[in-house]
Amino acid sequence: MEEPFRIQTEKYAPLEEGRVAAYLAKIGIVVEHLGGEPGGWNVREVGDGNLNMVFIVEGPRGGVVLKQALPYMRLVGEAWPLPLERSYFESLALIEQARAVPHLVPRIFATDRVGAAIVMEYLTPHIILRKALKEGRALPNLAEHMATFLAESLFKTSDLYLTADRKKTLMREFCGNIELCKITEDLVFTDPYRLSSGNRWTTPQLDETAAAFRADAALKAEVQLLKLKFLTSAEALVHGDLHTGSIMVTDDDTRAIDPEFAFFGPMGFDVGALIANMLIAAVAHRVHRPGELGDAYRTWILDEAEQIWTGFDAKFRALWQTQATGDAFTAELFADADGQAALAAARDRYMARLFEDTLGFAGAKMIRRVLGLAHVEDLESIEDPDTRATAESKVLAIGRKLILNRAAITKFGEVLHMVEEIDS
Amino acid sequence: MEEPFRIQTEKYAPLEEGRVAAYLAKIGIVVEHLGGEPGGWNVREVGDGNLNMVFIVEGPRGGVVLKQALPYMRLVGEAWPLPLERSYFESLALIEQARAVPHLVPRIFATDRVGAAIVMEYLTPHIILRKALKEGRALPNLAEHMATFLAESLFKTSDLYLTADRKKTLMREFCGNIELCKITEDLVFTDPYRLSSGNRWTTPQLDETAAAFRADAALKAEVQLLKLKFLTSAEALVHGDLHTGSIMVTDDDTRAIDPEFAFFGPMGFDVGALIANMLIAAVAHRVHRPGELGDAYRTWILDEAEQIWTGFDAKFRALWQTQATGDAFTAELFADADGQAALAAARDRYMARLFEDTLGFAGAKMIRRVLGLAHVEDLESIEDPDTRATAESKVLAIGRKLILNRAAITKFGEVLHMVEEIDS
């Protein structure tokens, strides 16, 4: 893989539309990719200005996206400072993911650590997966692609594939992504279970439910066990925010974007994030599209969720069987028939534990989207508050059950059965 | 805690006896501690020259130890390069441990990162615990002190006590201790289970046993699960080499020394290392001192091993109940009676899992001391090879059983019962 060009900005300053062409004109590979003269490039700002500036730049030959981090986030109403370094961690993560799955992430042309910017491939005519799911789009390759993304990106940054030397060197770098990890620790694992000024929910419909979650001691203990795992389990380089808003799709292409929350954490956090958002999409879909077509698509979403897990499970096992070059489970020790059988049994236990983690993290991700700070369009766009609260209650009930029953669930079919019971 | 003085050496060079006084004369606190004039200080080299140079320097008022890392290790017969940076990691670990248990580690006066040296308190009349156990010394505070060391040093570098910010910042630093971690990964978890040029055992007596261990697929799979935990589970700053040769004692004082293998790893690795070495000492003791006195002391060693675990368990729980300032298990969520009960149940599960880890790591440590590269004096000093092989076979059998049965053992008494069955 070609390393991206490193732009050497001396001092951070937010870019303006008028300066973008000159900024990019210094990068040979970008000039080549866009074609024509910088003066003729079309530049437009398309970000929502909440977290990042996003410019789309098009030339006669192609387009690029220039994404620059802003030093604050406006979502909470007042200034919430955010580290510019997240852009650096995003670029590092994209580079590592591209080693494993170059076709499933945007190509990076250049990075600018001080300027907190990344120049990458302009994905077009891609749309955000969350939107595609709401619209009921046919996405025949979605599960296959995302199972591949998860299996490859997680396996190939784990101790099953990397030497301990390489893994510790990478992990050392990502230990610096402190503030963004802290956002997850608070918003996913803590705030929904206590009174916090950032929390919101559909009120008054869910007031009692929110209070019940804050008082649910058994659930809170389980969520804190998951948080402990998030804090201590450095299994692989996880994307860290792999919801359906972090995936862009066309009918046949799929890309995971925005890994600024990346760090060495538990694999189940990524797999669970995606499955949680698929389950939310399924529950919301029936509200958005009542009737047979909606029901059929909802069933398709649930099938895809299952295939994401089963595909991930199969691909991860296959990688382990064919590319076990890492320092964990030293392949040499299991070369004979007895060794192969013992390793297969250990692999089964490993995958069972990873499934349990996945379900737990999925549950935590579902709950935070209803009771916490950051909600999702699937549910937010249900205008009638009673209808919305009903759908949200189902999401909460599924999330809670996934967490509490995660050790007992052995097949994804049981998850689907649970969803059907709650969302019938 | 006062930070140690930082010596600014420009270039690494091994120190010689004649240069030591001048080297130390620049450090005010050392001059004060030693008293008198540098010219009058008594300097003697006492290291074995295998890994480190160790100078004892005494003045009219007191003494210090100057420990300098050498860039290689001679134990394997030919040059084995070792990173000088291990001295830096040792000093970092000693500083962190001193925040929790200043009375149980040597005081550090000065560190020299480039010179790979540490100036620390001269512990006298301390002797190595391994030697004290062999001699049958009364050590009335051993279990109490080491339970405190383990509970305090592990709890206070964990997410139960530290904020995630502080923990990730510390962990980032220790991710650099790659080479010394790799030594453990190889020598403890891998080499004893394969043909490796560094391995040795009492031959021919244990030839068949060694071959059986290399062919024991179920055991190898369990040991690799433990190795995976060693590679991924960043629970706390572990000492990393806490055998009875890393502890210095008098009748009433106890100090853990030499944490150059320190890194963020699983807590059970430290607790297990100490317990493993106590069990080895117990098995060896009966050989060294046959008869009633020896038997009584052997029973005392086993009692101490039990009290190290039970004391650690009690102290760790108490710290969790009174000093839970970390980001894991956010205390605020468990303030009411229901919360307290749920947290108590979660704590029980946590400690049960930690006990299981402890037993597994203890088993791995016992096996490597008989079949791997680095052996221990307790067993090495048994001159008759048949007698030694018999004791070593018992150590192997206990180690293997600890690993395979670790999930089923719920009380330390079961470990003692197992030892008595095998070493009767």
C-alpha cells in the first residue's frame, strides 16, 4: 500500500472554501487525480459544521473530499472542545484498515497532522447506509462486504495476525486517542444510566422507562462489565463508531468511513455497533413503511444482521486457519492432528466469547440511542411522539435483553426470535 | 511522592568502579544520603554481570545501589541483545508502585535514561526471598506485605482507581517495553511446549515428561489462551516478573524489586507468579530439609501462599469499596442499596475471574521453571538428579493441574489439597 502524502502545515487554521484549491495544488497525486488546473476546480463545503469541515473538490478527471477537524462540537448547544488530533487517529486507522480491506474504505491521498485534515477519495454516488435502509434500497452485497470488513480489519490488527512487536507499536500510538474514547465511555456506558444534562428521550412518554433504566442495578452492573472490557481489552484496532451512519453504499459498493474513535479495544464493540444499528433500522422500518413492502424489507434487514454475524464468524475463522502469523496461539504448537483438534476447540470458545461480547455491546449501543445524548435518524424521524416512543421502547427492550441474556444466547437466530417477540 | 533526580548522560557507556563516585557526586540527594566526601565512599560491584552492573556504594551516613543495564544477556551462552530502555521502564514502574506502596519497594534517588541506570536505596540486611525460604527463615509479615503490594500496586494502576486519561497515558509509555514482554511471551507461554534450543530439563529423567508436555494439545491450547490474555488484557501495571528472586526480605521488611518487565497486563500474572514460586519453594523445601522442621516450614510456606491470595482478595475488595475513583464501575451508578448489592455481585464475579487467571498463570510459571530456559535455585540446588527430577515432576504435575482445572477451583484450599495429593 502506498503511504499517503504528508502535508506539512505549520499551524492549525480552519480552511475556507477560497483557500482549498491552493492547499490541494501542492499535492501531486491530488492534482493528477482531479485533472485540469486548480483555478478550474469546483469546491463546495458540505459538512454540517458540527464536528468537521468537509469540502468536495471536483476537477475534470475526478473528485476528492477534504475533511478537516474543528476544535469543538456544537451538538450539545454550547462549545464542547474536541481534540484536533482525532483527524490524525482517523488517518492512521484508515491506513491500517486499507492494508486489510482497501476496497472497503475510502482511499487516502494525503494527511495533514497539524492542519487536522485528510484528503480522500470522493465517494459518489454513495449515500449513507442509514438513509439507504430507511428508503428500503436493495443492497445485495451489504452483509458480505461488512462481514469482510469486520473480519479482515479486526483479525489483521489482532495478536492472531500481528507480531507482538508490531501490535504494541501500533497500540502505543492509539493510546493517545484519549478524549474520543472518553466520549464513548461516557455516552455509551455511563450517562444513559444516570441523570446527565446531555441525556434526552421522548418525553413524557419514556420518562418512567428512563427512570427504570437508571434504577436497574443488575443492568447497570452488566453495562459496567462491558465498559471495563472496553477499557482493558486491547484485542484489535476497532473502528470505534461503526454505526450505519459511518458506512456509505451504492448498490454494489460499501465503504466504512470516519474511524476517528479508533483504538485498540474489544472486537465485539465494532460487530455489536453495526448489528445494533441494523436492529434499530429494522424496528424503525415498519413504522416508516407500513404494509407488505416495508415488512419484507424489515425481514431483509434482520436477515442481513444475521448474515453480518455469520459471515463475520466464518471469515474470521477462515483467516485464523490460513493466516495465523501472529504471536497468539503460535501455529507451530498445533501442527499435528491432536493440535488441530485442540485449536479448533479453542477457536470455538473464542468465537463464543466474541459473540457474547458482540451482543452485549449491541445492547448498550441500542440503549444509548434512545436514552443518551446522540440519537439516530431512524427513530428521530418518526414525527408522532407516541409512535416514536413505542418504537424506542422496543429498541430499549431488545437492548436490555441482549445485555442480560448475552451469555445464554448461542445462535443469532435467538436474537431474531427475541426481536420478533418484542417487535411483533 | 518526590520525583527522582534525572541524570542527563549524553551517551551510554558501561560504568566502571572507578567512575561511580564521580557519577554520583553530582546528585545532591545522594551526596546527602551517603554523607562524607565522594573520595571516601566505598564502591563495590556485586552484580553477576549477566544482565546488569550493580554497584553498592557506602558512605559514612548510608548506602545506595547503582544499577546499570547492560546491552546483552550472557545466560544463553552467546550474546543475546537486550534493550537498555528496560532500565527506564524499571524506573517508571518503581515510581508508579511507590505512589501506592512506598514502603514495599526500594526508594529511588535518581534515574538516568540514556545511561540506563537507577540509583536506589541500598537494602540491608535484606536477602532474596528465595534464599530465605530455602533456609527456612521466619518471615512473619511476608504474606501480609505481599498481599498489600499486590492489591495496592494492581488496584491503583487499574481502571477501578485511575481515570481513563491517566491510565491510557501511562499505558502508552509502557507499550514501548516490547522486547521484555516478548521474552515472557516466548519463555513462559511458548518455548516449554515446543523444541527450542534454549529449553533444558533434568535429562534423561524428564525426557519423556518433556515430550509429553510438548504433545499435550489440550494443555497447549489452555496455555495459549493465557498467552492471549497476557497479550491483550491491559488491566493494570503489572510487575511482570514477581518471583521469589524479585523480593528482598528481612524478618520484618519486604521489598519488591526489579520490575523491568513491567507493562499493562493481566493482574493474575503477578499474583500467579508469586504463588507459583511459593509452591515450588514448598515442594523443594522437603527435599532440602527432610524431617519435622522441614515439614513444618513447608506447611508454613503453603499457608503463606494461601494467605497471599486471601489477603490480596480481601485488600483488593476493600480498596474497591473505599477508593473506587476510576472510570470503570462508575461509583455514582451504584449508590443506592440495590446498586450496592449488584456491585457486590459483580465484584464477586470479578474476583472469581481473577482467581482463575491467577491459577492459570501460576501453573504456566511452574512449568516454565522446569522445562524452559530459566530455572530456579530451589530446584537447581538439588544435587542428585533423580531426587531433583522427582521434585520437578511434582512441580510440573501441579502446574498442569492448575492450568487445566483453573475454572473449577473456587477456593485456595483446593489448591493446597492438590499440592498435598501430588507432593505427599
